[in-house]
Amino acid sequence: MSRSADFNNPQVAALPAHLKQFIVPQHYEHYTPVDHAVWRYVMRQNYSYLKDVAYYPYIPGLQKAGLTIEKIPDLQEMNDALAKIGWGAVTVDGFIPPAAFMEYQAYRVLVIAADIRQLKHIEYTPAPDIIHESAGHAPIIADKDYHQYLSYFGSIGAKAMFSAQDFELYEAIRALSILKEMPDADEAEIKQAEESVAHRQENMGEPSEMALLSRLHWWTVEYGLIGTLSEPKIYGAGLLSSIGESASCMMDEVKKLPYTIDAVNYTYDITKTQPQLFVTPTFQNLIDVLEQFADTMSFRRGGAYGLQKAVDSKNTCTAVYSSGLQVSGTFTEFKTDAQGDVSFLKTTGPTALAVGNKQLKGHGKGYHKDGFSSPVGRLKGQEKALEGLTATELKAAGIETGKTIELEFEHGIKVSGKIKSIHIEADKIQIITFTNCTVTDADGGLLFDPSWGVYDMAVGEKITSVFCGAADKDAFLEVAYRSATATHHPEYDESTLQLHKLYQQVRNRRHRGGDFGYLGNVWYMLQKFHHDDWLCALEILELLEHHDAEPKLAAEIRQFLENKAATEPEYKKLITDGLYLIAHPVEEKLVV
């Protein structure tokens, strides 16, 4: 089996460097026998229940995604399977920033949290884990219409504007999810983390494009239903991976609403069950709603609207001139003319120029380290936009290399100096470079002084698009935001390690057969040292009853489980559902 860095998967291999920095090794050997038992329990429950309520491609989708009931998926096996439908998968460390998550989707690569939920959170965890990401997201992308939506959503989400408050909320949610998965987490710490999330959610101000888009993502990709309001089916990964909420979501208490653009007005809380869910009649409707929202975004509106969003975000953004020139940096100022059209823009700090998402030679952020500014608009007295002038028209206008000229724009900005060079790509003029250059605004205010050096004037009549991030992220060396809060990796004490051995012994009997009477020794050790355990006991009972072995031992274990379910409410559903599956085993076709 290949262990290459890209899993021999074309989609993973195509990932740019700024996304690859989030990838971590899966470390399959770190999964314990208890982890595999948790996976097996959830998958058996899901298969038993979801075959009736999940959108129909889900069950065959498990196989197409390289998943089985019996063991936690290996990333190489998943990539071998996903490659056949044009997707890939990588493991990451818990929550990653939404913008990066979206961009992975655009590249058709699933990001899968390497960790798995604890046994005590077997029904649901707010933290991303391998059950949610693989058993939730992976199977449904076998549906062509859905995976086209997922990829398209990613391409739009990767351009969404985000705010400082978005990052603060992301950090708070990540910290809370990590705390909740720590076996020895202090309840006071958890409460404080929950209050931190609530405080940030209540003080977000006007939601950013990313915040609004995240709502659409939540109500579709994570918690979406498809079909009719009276008979919906599950396709959202959050529901498909939650053995608790996949059942409760179908109850009448959970409102079912038609999925429209109005869903963007509904916030969500990842730590609680959802009070309402949205039902789409088709996956095409998801794309239609996404298109409606995309039409409101800066990357489509451009102009003063987009630049104001860029200034407000205080992050690296890109403004695209109508010539195709892309200016990437931190925008701090722009001016408009009497009609409200952009007449001038300015960045502060490292800036880069690109065309077609490829940085122009000599125009990286090292060269434009102190920022960039340029007029936007049409030259006064010219019927044609400057970027579209032919060589003959340029000459007629006196715009030639080596000549000194004054260019006056319709809005009054003047640029005067000696033309050093003219950059043209795809028959469009993008940059005119001047020496000994002076730039003034309509009131005579100085915008550029000759003593500041060479002046690169961007060319373009309008700003057609503004989006978050650099145009050429890898050349810009844009280090994606990475949280300083590390996920928790437990260190097991001797008692827990002994429990792992007991689970492994049961697993060995299931895979290899042998003397089932030996399971009595496992049961004895469970009762003596791990009396609270229920899942290992359930797995022993399953083996004994399915093989008609050791009836007295089976009766004793069944009595223990039934008593535990009756006296400890937190285990009632888990044990009852487990006993049901012993009596009604899942089909064998997904079991290795």
C-alpha cells in the first residue's frame, strides 16, 4: 500500500502549498481497540437506521468512499476509492479556518479530522472527528449532483470576506470543542469556554460574507435534508454522523422549513441540537440558492462596495481591475468620483500584482513592500478604456516607452512622468511604469512624489471584483491562519491500557474465531476492574448470542446491560439500540 505524501491521488497532489500546511499524518497506529469499537458501534447503528432515512445514495456511497463497518478508515484506502469519483482526502488537526476548509472543497479534497470521539461522546461530539468527516461527508459525495454543489460552494466560499470577529469566534469554538473531548476536562473550564463562544456569537456585529456563507453551509452540507417537508431524507454530514440527532431530527418537534435564501438569516450553535432544519427539493436548488447569495458578494459586485468590505476586513484581499490586473494586499483607503465609482485605491504594507492568479515577475510583496496606490478609471477625452488601446492608439495618444507624458483621468487625478515600460497580457494593458513621476488628485493633493521612486500605475476602468486572500497565494507566501490551540492527545494510564487489551481480545475473537469460553475471562476482568464499561460487554454478548455459545455467560451479561440501561438514563438509548442490533444484525456486505 502506497504511503506517498499525496496518497497517489490526483486531487491531493494538486493542492497548493498554502493548503498542504494544514495536513497532518493520520497515525493509524494511534487508534486504540476502544476507538475501533466506537467506530463499529456508530457505523452499525447508522447503517441500521440510515438505510431507511438517509438520501438513497448514502449506503452504496459508504463503499464508494472506501469505508467499512468494522474498522476506522485508512486514508490511503479512502483515497484509492475516492479517486474513482474525482475526489481525495487528507487528515487535519481538528477545526481549520473556514476559508481554508472551503478552499479544500473547491479542490475536491475532503478534510478529515484525524481524531475520533471518546466513548462518552459516542452519540455526538462538537469537535470534528473521523466519524463525522468520513462517515458523514464522504459517502454522499458519490452523488454527482451533490459533489458538484460541494465543490462549487468551496470555490465561492474561498473568496468570501471575513472579519477579525470571525477569527475570534473560530478560536473560541475550536477551544470549546477540544475541551469537550478531553477526558479530564474541568467542568468550570468548559462552562467558561461555552460562555466565551456565546459572548462572541452575540457580539459579531454585522455578519461578514464568510459568517453568512457558513450558515448556508451549516444548513446544507452539515444539517441538510432533501425531499418533501413531510417525507425528508438526510444528506447533511452532521446528521449522518450523529446516531442521536439522526433520529431526533425526524421528530415533529424539529421544524422542517423549505430551503431558500432565507436560511442565511438563521444562526446556529454547534454545541446544541438544531431547533429547525431546512429541506431542499433537489440538489440543484442548493446551487440556485448559492447563486443568489453569491450575487451579493464582493467578488461579484466589486467597486466601492467590495473595497469597503476589504478595508473593513483588515486582512489580505485582492482587487481586480477590468484589465485583469490583480492587486493583493491590505487595503486601507480608496476614493470615489461623483457617480460613486472607484477613482483611486491604496494598500499599506506588502502588496503583490498578478494576472490570472499568477504573480507578475518583479511585482511581488518584496518589491511593493511599503504598499501600492493607483488611480482607477478612464482617461479624459478618450472614448475607449486605456486597457483596451491598441499599439496604434497608444502611439496616437503619445503613450510610448521613453516619452514623458501627463495622463489626466475623467475624475481629475493626474499622472505625469517618463514612461519606463508598458505591461500587456492577453491584449490588455495592465501596468504603465513611470520614472520621475508625480500623481495628484483633483484638488492638487499629492498622491505620489518623484522622490519615492519608480511608479507602477495600474490600468483599468473599473474594479470588477474584490475577494479575500491573495490572487497567487503560494507566491504571496500567504501563511494561512493556524490556531495556537492544540488538540488534546491523551496519555493512557495502566488501567486504561488494560481495558484496551480486553477490547482487543474481543475483537480478535470476532475476526479469528476460537474458544468463545475465553470471553468469560474478559467479562470477569471487566466486572472486576472496569464495571462501568458497557460497550465491551455489548460486543461480548453479540459474539456469544450470534454463535449460540456460553448461554449462562450470555444471560449474565444481558442482565447486567439491561439493569444498567434501566438505572442509568445516560446509557439507556445506547444499550437498547445495541441490544436491538444483536437481535437484528446489519447486512454483512459492508463488514470486513
